[in-house]
Amino acid sequence: MKRKRRKHTAEFKARVAFGAIQGLKTQSEIAKEFEIHPVMVGQWKNELIERMPELFAGKADKDAQAKDKEKVELERKVGQLTMEVAFLEKKCNQLGIPLKGRNT
């Protein structure tokens, strides 16, 4: 009979990955101890190693990323509004509607 697929918690994955990083036991021994496939141990270990810098990223890094994202969004919005203004000016000129307050 086939075993039902299990879902592991983040804490469980972290414990397994940390054990693999320590190197006190082989991945096969860890897998047998926790009753999981050895490939999963390796995947979780690699994911932990890749994401470790995120754990120690300071608030300044997160603030800088947020500001960069906001800047990109604002630049996109300015571009969109510039295109809309140019379109409306063109249509006003085609229809002979005077533009009040604009130097054209």
C-alpha cells in the first residue's frame, strides 16, 4: 500500500537542514532518523544555505529594497501619465480645443 503524502512544518525542515549542515551525521543517517528521503535532506540543506543571508539582512537592506521598489513604481506611473498628457494634448489640437494654462 502506498504511503500518504506528508507535509512537513517549517520547524521540522529547519531542524533536518541544520542537522545536515552540522555534518555530524550523513544525509542518509539523518533521513533514516527522521523517516524521510535522503534527497529531501539535501534539498532542504541547500535551501537553508541559500537563504541564510536573508536571515541576517538588516533593516537598512530591507528599507533600501522597499525604496527601490517604490522608485520603480513611481517612475512607471510618471511615464504612464506623461503618455496620457501627450495623447490628450494631441487630441485637443486635432479637435481645436484650446489648452488653458499650457504653453503650446
